[in-house]
Amino acid sequence: MNQDTMGAVLNRIEGITDGDWQRMSTLEPSEFKAEFFSGSEQLSSIGGSMSDEDIENLRRGGHDPRKVYAAYKAAEAAEGPAVILAHTVKGWGIDSFEGRNSTHQKKKMALDDLIAYRDSLELPISDDKLEDTPLYHPGEDSDEVDYMRSKREALGGYLPSRKSPHTGIETPDESTFSEFDDGTREGQLVSTTMVFVRLLRNLLKSDIGPRVVPIIPDEGRTFGMDPLFSEFGIFSQVGQNYTPVDHKMLMKYKEDESGQIIQEGIAEATSMATWTASATSYSHSASPTLPFYTFYSMFGFQRIADQVWAAADSRARGFLMGATAGRTTLNGEGLQHQDGHSLLVASTVPGCRAWDPAYAYELATIIRHGIDEMWGKDLDVIHYIMLYNENQQQVAKPEGADEGIIRGAYKVQDSAGQPPSIRILGSGPILQYAREASSILEAEHGVSSEVWSVTSYGELRRDGLASERHNRLNPQDKREPYASECFGDDTPTVAVSDYIAAVPEMIQRWVGGRFVVLGTDGFGRSDTRESLRRFFEIDTESIVLAALSALEQEGEMPDGTVEGAASKMGLSLTREDKAE
């Protein structure tokens, strides 16, 4: 380079494509010199002055410690952001690996490669021990170890490292959540999305309020969150430099340098990055924050599933709120918007607890439980909670329901106990249909039924698998899964969900009697809620028919019961789905 007064070598380097660099990495020194130092008299002159040994000793910038050091020093001195582009050779250091595509598939080095690699590193290991893949340590008092330790300490400690200090923050008292225990007055219909906004406001105004981080990528008004805009402000680094169209309204759009709501625009990935930063702040900044990322459940989890996995792997703590949830509850927007599977996807993330609450008090209980897990017990967990935009009567909280809500299921209606009898499981807004079906079964068919609210099939499955493992390793100390405690007898069970059948089927192995699952498998459709639920066979009449079918197959109802009931209720026994 000292001979390159005109920059010919640098221009040559920058003019070679990545593919040619890879190929040239495999050339013999003489071949490399002939190809690289060509195209100009100056290049030919520089190449002619170098021996094959000189060529062989050339290193790409990314493999030259001096150049890497110089690049970092230059980056540190830069006035603004700096990017280092380092040329490297894949498989560098092992002659038969360098620049070759097969490097990615090689699992073991040949003896000749091991010898050459050992020699290049100058390690005192004999040839006869190389194939045993020995570990070499230069000694605790060696210059190498002293150097590495001093530099690591100067950089702040060893990596990977994970600091997980106790939060030491007192969680909100019961009054923050208990206002939802009494339900709503007769005739007052409220969606769980509206309940969440009210609860979020309570948290923002509580003692932990400054640590609550509401994040919305889009559709904040659709979720009914616009009352929070003017009260708590939307964060903007430059404030609000315009007059919004709704500036005269009480609940106007308000951006502020001290705003608390993060509204990223239609950018789920960016929002999830913000959420992850907040969800791990207890560790990287020793300052716990409580993020609530609220999104269209269909768009959100589907688009950010990999980021959720990465966040869980980073031991994130926070809430993901799947608003406008359900295949049939978000009506009229077709297959692109209607979510019937994110609960199943969420169940694949080890640190993610997925919930499908039906009532306001269930939602409040789950959020309180989540805060206690994250801040009270210092658990690295994510809580994914479904929120629905369907207004329904919010019933009062039954006494002693908390344990069942958190464990995944609890009984909301007892059976009269007279055969024939059936058990119906419901979740989210479909629980209402389960209760209606129970009344019809008793009034019109003489079938007694018990009804359960299943708040989390995922938690029931988690407990079931843990119990199975315990029993496998402790055969004399058997533990009964909670799902078996609830549903392990011979009573036929019908589970109905606004999600695909695979969600309730997560507990099938622990259900004792016949198990019938009604789910929303298939694409979404643009139609009314009533029509959608009839099509997917999760409406009241379909639940009644499923219960009667289970009992007829068990011999507890006369032959022909299903056919007669279907005709009476106007249910078709055939279905045409153009997506199939």
C-alpha cells in the first residue's frame, strides 16, 4: 500500500464483487497475484515487487488485528454514527475451508487441517492428541490469560452475562383491579377491550404509573384508546409541531416531548423492538418498566412471532395485548384480519402465557397475576392476552374464582346432576353461547350441563406436561394434572372456541370422556358475527347439536336425536367452504 500513491490498490479492492472475492480466496498465490494486480501499469508494478510468500501473508482487513483496532479507534473518534465494513474470508485460518461453500456443512476437521491450524496458532499439542479434540489452556498466570481478563474487566465484565436484580417495586393494590369484580349493571354491554383501556388508565394513574409503557403500532382509536391520548400524551422527541384536525375536541390527538404513549405508526416490528427494550429494562438499565403492546391480534403476533421468540430468549417481561381478537368476533373484515390461530402460535414460545378471558374480572385478575409474576416474583414471562371488541354483559366475579382463572379453567355453572349430562367449555365471547346452549339443552332436551370458562388452554397444557414429567420420574408420588381434576371423569365434554380446534385440543389427553371440539378452522370471511358463527359451527345452536351428538353416540339419547334437532333449529348438515 505504501507504493500505491494513486490509490490503485484501493480502487481495485472496491471494484471486486463479493462472489469474485470468494473465488479468489481459493487461488494459489501466483494465480491471485496475476488476477488481482492486473488492469494497469501501476498495479502490475506493485504485484511484480511481491513474492508468493508476500501474497500468502496478506490478510483481509477483518482478519488483521491492527486494521480492526484502527477502524474501531476511528469509529470512536467519529462525530456521528459510524459503520465498520470489514472484509473477511469464511473458513479463514483453515486452508481447506477458506472461501469454500462446503465450509457451512463441514462438521469435522481432517488431521492435516488440525495440524495446520495448531501450527498457525502455535499451540503445544502433539499430533497424536489432536484427533481427540483437546482443550488447551495457557495457564492461569500466563500473559494471554492476564491480558484477556484485564481487557474484559475494562469492558465491564464477562459475556454472556445477564443481570436480573430484584425489582423492589410495590405492585398496585387490589383496588386498582377490583372495580371490575361487580360486573356491569343489567343491560350495560361492555367489551373486554373497553375494560382494558379503563384498567390501563388505572395503572397509569397508580403509583407505578410512570413505569407503564403503552405501545400502539396502529388502530389506537379502533381499540378505544383515544381518551388516553390527551390525558397522557403521545411521545414525540420534537413535540407537536402542527395543529391536529381534532384540536378543538376534548379527546384530541396530543403529541408531547413528555408523552407516555408510544405510537410507532403502522410498524409492528419497530413497536416490538420498543416493547423488547422496555421489557428488558429491568436488566439492561436496572430500571423496570411495564410495557403493554396493543395490536390487531391477527397482524401483530403473525408479523412479530420471531421477535417475540427473541424477546423471550432475552428474558423479557411484559404484556402483549391481542386486540380485535377472534375469527368471528372481528366481523366484516375477511380473511386478512380475522385471527383464529395466534393463541396456538403463542403457546410455542416457552416463556409466553397465552390467555383468552371472557369477562372483565378475568382480564383484571390475569393482568394483576402477570404483574405479580414479573415484579413480585421476578419471573421472566410474557403474557399474551386476547381482547375482544364485542359488547357483552359483564357478570360479577364468583367467589373463589381467582385460582381457577390463573390455572386455566373454573366452573361458572353447575350441573343439576341428573342424567343425561354434558360438560361445555367456553372461552372469550363464545362463553356466552356456551351458557345459552346449556339453558336450551335443559329446557328443550332434558339434558343437564355444567359450564366452564377456560381462560388458558396453554396453561392447562403446561401444568399437564409438568405433571406427566413428575409422574414419570416419581412413579410412587403421582400428581394429577389440573385438567384431569376438572375434566377427567366420563362426562362427555364439548369445547367451543373462536380459535382453531387445535387450541382446545391441547388438553385432549387429560379429558376423560368423549371430547368434541368446535373451532374456527379455515380462512376468515366477510360477514356478520351471527353468520360467521353459524358457518364455523360455534354458535348456540351448533353447541346444542354437538352436545346432543355426543350423548347420542354414547347411547344416552335416542337414535335420530341429532337429525331431529338439526331440522328443528334450521341447521344444515352439509357445509360448502370455497377455501377448501
